[in-house]
Amino acid sequence: MTILYTAFILGLVGSLHCVGMCGPIALSLPLRSKTISGKIFGSALWSLGRILTYSIMGVLFGLIGSGFKFVGYQQAISIAIGTTMILSVFLPSLFKKFIIVWHNSVVHRFRNTIHSKIFQ
């Protein structure tokens, strides 16, 4: 019976990850188009961008990480980055000056251009 309680608790804890990570991703899907072809094109373009972004980031961080591995700093850098990530969640006021102002950025203008072309 204990294994059922453990499985239930692990399921609840795992759902928190899904709400935090998968929820915003699912909400950002471009499905506002009125036509089926627009929805399919928007979803395909969104998925392609997501896969391409994750792939490029994986390659870049893999190359950077393999360089640090040989120098002997990989463990220290991993701990420092992990600590920074945790602090940025619990103490966001420390990182306010590093937040990018999206409404003035090139990324935001590019996103608006893409959205205006897809969802006309």
C-alpha cells in the first residue's frame, strides 16, 4: 500500500513541473487563426522554431561545457549557474537590471511581424 501513496505523491509533485513548464508553452501555441491551414501552419512554424532554438542552445552549451570540462571548472560553473537560477526565482529583485525590455527589442518587433503575417 505504501507504494501507492508514494506513486500518488510523485504524481502530484510531477504535475507541478508540468504546470510550471508545459502550461506556458501550451498557452503560447499560435492557434488564433480562423482557418485550419492557418492553425496548422502556425503550429508547424512554432514547433520548428522551438526545436531549432533548443537544438542551437544545446549545441552551444555543449560546446562551451566540453571546453570547461577539460579545464576543470565545469562543476564549479554548473553550481554557480544553478545557484543563480534558483536565486532569480526566489529573489527576482536582485536581477531587475538584467531583465530585457521586450517592447523595445528586435525580438518583439520580429514576433509582431510574424504574428501579423500568420493571423491576418
